[in-house]
Amino acid sequence: MEGPHRTFTTPHRATQKHGELVARMLFGAWRLNPPELETCEEEIEAVTPQLLGSGAGALGWRRITSSQFRTSPAAFKLQQAYRLQTLYAGLHEVEIEQVIKTLAAEEIEPLLIKGRVAAALYPELGLRPYGDIDICFDSGHYKIAASILNAQGDKGSGVDMHDGFEAVYGLSFDEVFERATTIKVGKVMVRVPCFEDHLRILCIHFLKHGGWRPLSLCDIAAALEAQEDIDWDRCLGGDKRIINWVSCTIGLAHELLGARVSNIPVLTGAKKLPRWLAAAVLRQWASPYPLANETPEFFKLNLREPAQLKSEIQKRWPNPIKATMYFVGSFNELPRLPFQLGNFISLGLRALGRFPRHW
């Protein structure tokens, strides 16, 4: 029987337990034949809000669809999420097709990344929901494309535009574009990064956002099992920090979700995860809701209410994963407090610079 590889004991045990339940429910859920699930109806009921709130409801339904719990009230909610996401998947196909055609009319060809590309890794598109259409441009086309899509009004409002890959992912747009392949979306062929480039993008994106969304780690697990012949030199490059980031993310996919990683050269690094890292992810998964993971504006911090000050600071205190990425740091056994404190102060000073606008 498959299951999470270790039990975590932390001071946040009550919160952590919900994160562990999320990991257990999503263990192998992306596979054509997910492993049998050992749980009870009470646990499914307890974890359903986290699955629905993070967009993993359809994957949760997939885990229990062949079990004795498929007729439970919680299962009905998860099944409804699966049905709704399947419907939206068809609508998003049309939206992406329209955006690509609009840009093609102006001789602009972007690269489609993340959501829709990741959805292709699953047995059904409806298992992996996505809202925004993530597309990336070279710097020469970025502003032109922005004006074109802005002129579309509501039709272009669901597009999340990215100006190149260098700043975040350490990749040259021209090189990624040259290595790119195509997938069919609706009735059009859309250019997407090659498998190795996109795996790197998925790994860094997961860490950059603090590891809060379990669905993003499922994407990585699904990718690792989707292709055996991976060019790791292309995926990792020569930057030691990026090698560290990708290795640690793969290690998390293996440890928390059971991704099969045999014969992967980065497994040596993936098996040596910092002791704090997996526990930090599980704490995030206890509350994997978009609004819960948005940092409130610092200028709204009410200094006149000392009794609420601790709570207000906690809401703005960066999690250790996001703080590490903020300073482009490596994931190791060193304490994260300096990263978190520096991140907190930096955001506070940045807000202070904007404070007169909100006086």
C-alpha cells in the first residue's frame, strides 16, 4: 500500500494534520489508476474544504471514485467540482484559441505555459483546473501584445502576460522558443516550452509562491512520471541555485505525493531535503486558499491597536519558502529566520515608501 513516506511532528500539529490529509488524498491522484486510499469518511469530510479551495477537488474525487466512500456527502462535493472543472476546461479551450488567433493576426506568437500545458499531463483536462491563460513573450513583443489584448476588453482580461523567462526562471526566451514544441488547443496549434524547460518552470513557480498550492506539486509529480527520457542537463542548466531548487521540489513531489523518481540524477539532492522544508509545505497545505496566501498590505497595519498587533504581524510574516526565494537563496539546513526577517523588513520599507499616498 502506498502512502506518505514519513510522519511529521511539529509544534503546529493540529494544523499540520490537515496538510497531511491533503497529501494523503492527492498521493498518486494524477495517475491513470491511482493507488487505493486508506482513510475514513470523517477524514474525507475534514479535508474536502482544502481540496476544493486549492483547486484539487477533481483529483480528490479521482482518489475515492472507486472506493466505499464515493457516495458520502463529501464525495458528492468533490464530484461536483470534477464536473464543473470538466465543463470549464472546454470553455478555456475556446478562450485560448481566441487569444492565440488575435495575436497571430498581428504576427505575434507567444509561448503558452503552466495551467493548460500542465493539464495535458493528466488523464483528463478537467482534473487540472486553471483560470488565467499564462502566455510569455519576448521583450520586443510584450508591450505590443499588451495593447492588443487590452483593446479586447473582457476577452483579454483572463490573460496573465509574462515578459520573458530570464528574471524568474533563468532561461533565455530565444532559447526556450527555439526548443519549443506545439500542442493542439481547440482548433489551433500553440507553441509551448519543451518538456525540460517547462518542468523547470513548474518547479521554480511552486517555490516562488511559497509552496502553498498542492495542485502545483501534483503538476510536477505528473510531469516526472509522464516522460522517462528527460534531458536533465537542459532542465537544470549550470546554475547551482536552480539545481538546488529543482532538486528540492522533485524531492517534495516524491516525499509528499509519492512521485516515482527512480533513475533521476537529481535524486541524490532530492533525498537530502532540509528537515524544515516538507513540514513548511504541509503547514501551507492546511490552508491552501488563494486569499489566505495573499500578504495584506503593510500600510493597512493598525499600529493603534496593540492587542491586534501580533495577529497583524503574523498575517504578514513570510513563510520560509517564499522568503528564501525572495532573496534567491538555497534550500539547506541553515535557519530561515534571517530570510523571513529580511523579507518582512524589506516589504515594510517598501510599503513605507508608498505610505504618503494612503495618508
